[in-house]
Amino acid sequence: MMNIKLLKKYGAQTVFYEKDDIIFEQGMAPDYFYYIVKGEIKLNTYDDEDERKEFIYSFYSQGQNFGETTIFLKTTYICNAIAVEPTEILKLKQEIFLSLIKENHDFSLLISSNLSRKLYFQGVMAPKISAQDAEKRVLTLLNYGKANWQHPLIKQDLYIVDLTRKEIADMTGLRIETVIRSIKRLKNSNKLRIIKGKIVL
């Protein structure tokens, strides 16, 4: 969790988004650093030939930040950021964000740690996404979520997957029908459970 008081001290603005509101779009220049106070957003792109086809890079929720990598690289966004539900965000102008990093050692370390987690996720997922085994893609994503994402617990050792079948499909590059079949096979091989329609690890 970031120091909200510190962000506000440097001039971060509070902005509220409704479900499906666009925070930024692919191709835009990065004007702000974003921190989620509450709610959830997704980073995605759409197929050039069929906008109904969506690829989801990741979801971010309360206590997480996004948008900083593009600031560091001085390039445009490669994806869209869209609110998944009503969301409250603190946004800080990019030049002030860079000053904050230079002036505050703890904040700089936190940003570096968050970037490392994002790179780790890409490193974990990339080999599996390119693999032909659909079950391996799905299980890798679910296991990563269990280890790293905030989630409700029904028992100390159980993780309820807070993703729909479509979202899993969009994050793994699979068709939703393939995801449904893969989840059924993973259930039959006792690698996950289904409780009241929810995937549980």
C-alpha cells in the first residue's frame, strides 16, 4: 500500500470512474501516474479486425498502481485502462511523479518492487501463453493469482478465483469454450475444485 497522504501532498487528484469508463487509451501519451484507492481496472487491447475480441493484460485493484512503465520509457500506451467497477483513483502528473521518486527513497523502492512483480508475472506467463497446452496456460494463471493477488478465503488454504471464464480466456489467449473444457479437465484431475460455480484452488 502506498502513502496516500504523500501522494496528496505532491498534488495527486482524486478521480472517480464508473464501470466501463476509459481511464486512458492505447496510443495516448502518459500524462499521469495512477494509484487505485478502491475499485478495479483492467488493461486490455482489442483485435484490429474484430473489436469484440479482447486481450486482457492484467487486472489491478485497491492498493495497486499502474501507468508508470510508460512514463519511464517516454512512449505511448500500448493498451487501454478501463474501470471494471466503480473506482476511485489518485492520479499524479507525470513530471511530479518523477520528482517524487527522486526525492523520496521509500517511494522509489516501492515503485521498483511493484515493477518487479509485473515483470515477474510476464516472465511466468509468457512461456505458458506460447505453449500449446491450454490446461497449463489456465493453471499457471490461476496459481499465479493464488500466490500474488488479493482474494477472499473460504478456508485458510483455499483461494476463490475472482475471474470469469471469459476473463481467463482473454488473459490466456484462449477461446472461452477451450477454457471451460480445460477447467473441467483440471477439476476431473483434482487440480482445482468448483464450489457454487466458483473455481477454487
